[in-house]
Amino acid sequence: MAQCEQVLTPVDGVVSRMRALDAALPARDGVAVFNRVYLAVTEAVDGCVDAGRFADARAAITLDVRFAERYLAAVDAAEEERRPPACWRPLFQFRRHPGVRPLQFALAGINAHIGHDLALAVVDTCRTLACEPADLEDEFDRVGDLLVSLEERIREELTPGPDLLRIADPLTHLLGTWSLERARDGAWTAARALWALRRLPDVAGEFAERLDTAVGFAGRMLLTPLPG
């Protein structure tokens, strides 16, 4: 009997690209730190799709891939010495700064990807599938729940030291100003606004540009160098 060939999916393609980045980048590189986090999230989403935990697997896969493509496009732009979106520039600019800690790199990448890319990925998905944002809300929420469940683990893994010492650590106070849940809620609102503005491309473009700039500013704050 002939051996069955493995059928590669679009998610396999983005996972393969992220694994290649993980192998190529130095472990302490800020982009590498975020990439490891995002790879774990993407693999978790893929596992949920395989387990049938999404009511609409096609919508979940399309959203997941459109989302990942925006991060990978930013990586390509930086590698080719083009300007990535403003939301990603702080991470690429500070990726080798010795005063920035791994957790800061991880959350700055999450901030860029959730705060800016997720809204645009929802719009991309709606255009691909000829649907409305409301049709993707369940998939959006389930992906968001996975991200929230991973956030605490990420904080624990990348913040060494006893809990009593963390209270006085400036990193604790810096990261207390940012919330993944608020960023996710903001991304959903931005996605709905961009979709409503799709027939006004000039206004939609200005809205997206302002969103990009604001998320980039927050990312720069998250990457404030700290004493060791």
C-alpha cells in the first residue's frame, strides 16, 4: 500500500517560517524572543483547529494565517532594510539593546501584533471570505482566549526571581500599564471601524495610520531600558 502523503495547510507554512526564524536568530535577540512566543500561540491555534474546537475551521485558519502574514511581512521589511509598520519599529530598533529584558521584547511584539495587526487581519479575512466581522467573532474570541491564557505563563517564564523581589522591580510597574485584554478589545473595535470605513479608503487609511502610530508609541514605552 502506498504511504499517505502529508497534506500541508497554510498554517503549516507560517509555522515553518517561524521555526526557521527561531533556528536562525540568536536566542537573546528581541525578535527571536517574540517569535518563540508567537510560534507557541500559532501551534496552539493549529492544535485547536485539528481538535475541532472551532465551529468554522476555515474562518479560523484564514484569520490565523492573515494575522501571521502581517508579522512575517514586518520581518521581511526589516531584513530587506525597508521600513516596517510603525508599530513594529521599536522592537526592531531595540532588539539587541542590553538594557531591555526578554519579557519586554515579548510584550512589545504582542502589543504590535494585537494592537495593530489583528484589526487589519480581521478586515483581510472578511475580504477573503466575503463575510462580516460579526461572522468571525467566535473565532476572534477563541484566539484571544488562547492568547490571554498564554500571557500569564509568558510573564512567569520570562520574569525570573522571587515574587517579593518583583514588587520593587521597575519592570513590574512598567508592564502594569499594559493589558492584553484591553488591547484585544481595542483590536475588535478597530476592526469593526475599519470595515465600516471600507468604502471611504482615504478615511480608512488615515485611521489605520493613526492606529499604527499609537501602537508604536506604546511599544516604545514597553521597551524602555531598565537597570539590571
